[in-house]
Amino acid sequence: MPSALESPVGGEEDILHYEEIEDGAVSPMDLSELLKEGTKESHDRAENTQFVKDFLKGRIKKELFKLATVALYFTYSALEEEMDRNKDNPVFAPLYFPVELHRREALAKDLKYFYGEDWKEKIQCSEATQQYVDRIHHVGQHEPELLVAHAYTRYMGDLSGGQVLKKVAQRALKLPSTEEGIQFYTFDNISNAQKFKQLYRARMNALDLDKNTKERIVEEANKAFRFNMQVFDELDKIGRSLAEEAQDGGFPVHDGKGDIRKCPYYADKVGMASTGCPFHAAVGLARQPLVQLVLAACMAMAAGAAAWYIL
């Protein structure tokens, strides 16, 4: 099994460094592959929820972002409580990386930034989040082998598409460059995210699990996606009731004047035909606020499905 290298001396003893991990030695029956294949449909559905699509376009209201952070705080508090409970249980112990992965403390810093010193008195767990939290506690206390599914679904997403959303949120909400408000996305104790994910998958594949248990873990991972989508839907409903906020920190909008090649959504950026940006003329003719939405959509096309991220 691939192992972590010892940390170098000189104040970095808390940072984990990794050996090169060979790809290609993966079997279709390995848990990591079963999870990847078995959650594809759920993954796609979650990526296409309105909340995630709006987020990827940089159209995230600050109040909604704060509520999403609250949901994350309650979710990770439950997850990490159950991980701590099962840290010595062989069905989960190899995946216990508190220093590298745990997010509760980072989320507390974000909530303090958004809500102030008395943030704990200002937040509450929503209905959809509570259902997710209850399931995590049930699994941790009664079926700890299924905790693997929840940890995998959350943390692997955080280390992948979550890093895309970190930049989107920082820009759209004009958050400080010192990363206040987005500590959740910052993994200071992981020196190489790609190698860490390889290590994590290797540890999953080395768990002593029979076929039936692996199938149950895949089923539980799909449940985790559904819980997340319910939280997304809840946030989307709240978002529709919030007053529209000016997205001054959003993506640049072309004014319809000047050289078409200067349009930030020109053909080579979106893979369109060489006739120019398909939205350039529309901006010049209409010059309406709605155009910002169209151009944001174009930017999202350029980005593509920006790697999976939940919540």
C-alpha cells in the first residue's frame, strides 16, 4: 500500500508528503472504481442542479453563500464526529486523515468572518441539512463501513471541483485575497492534492471488504449525492426569494463596441466557429442587463463541467 513519506524537519511536521503512486494497477472491482462508475449518474444530476450551475457562472448571492457555508458546517461537524468515533475501526481507520482533511475548524473561521464573533447564535441547521446529518450519524453509529461513502463523496469533491468554486466565490463575492470566507476550500496540510487523492483511493481499495459490502457503499454514496441535491434545491428556493444583488465582482461583460476579437467570449474561448463570439452582436444591439446572464452562460460553457464539487 502506498504510504506517506515522513515530513521534513523544520516546522512542517504537520504537513503530509507523498511518494509517487503508480496509476494503472486499478481493477474494475476495486472500491474506487466501483464508486466512480456507480455514482456517475448521480454525479451528473448533482452537477446540473440550478444551484451548482449558477455557482459555476459566478451568480452566487452573498447571503446564499453564507447559508451554504452554514449547511457545510453542520454536515462536516456530523461527519467528523463519526469519523473520530470510528478512527480505530478497521472498516474505516485507513481513511482517517484528521490533520489533512477535517473541515469543521476551517468552516468555523468562515462563519466567524461572515457572521461575527457570535456566529454560533446566528445560525441554525436547515431541514434538508438535518436529514443529511441524521443519516451520517446513523451510519457512523450503526453501519460504520458505510461511512466510507460519505467521506469519499465529500472530501474527494472538495479536493477536485471545490478548488474551482473557491476561485469563483472569491471573485464573484469580492472576498479578500487573504482567503477569509473561503478557508473551507484551503487544505494547508496537503502538499499535493492529486497525489493525496491517489493515496486515498489506494487506501480505499485496500480495505478488507466483500462484494456485498462494496455494493452497499456504492448505494450509500448515491444516497449522499441525493442528500446534497436536496440541500441544493433548498438553497435554490431560498435564493429565489432573496433580493437580487449586484454582482460587481462577476465575470467581465463586453460592451458591444470595438474590435470583436477583444470579446472575452470570442470563438477560440468557447470552441465555436471562427465567425466570432456568438453573443457579441447581441450585446451591441440590445445592451440590456439580460445580456450579462447570456454572457455568464457562455463563460460557463467555456469552463465546461468544472469537475465535481458538492455543496
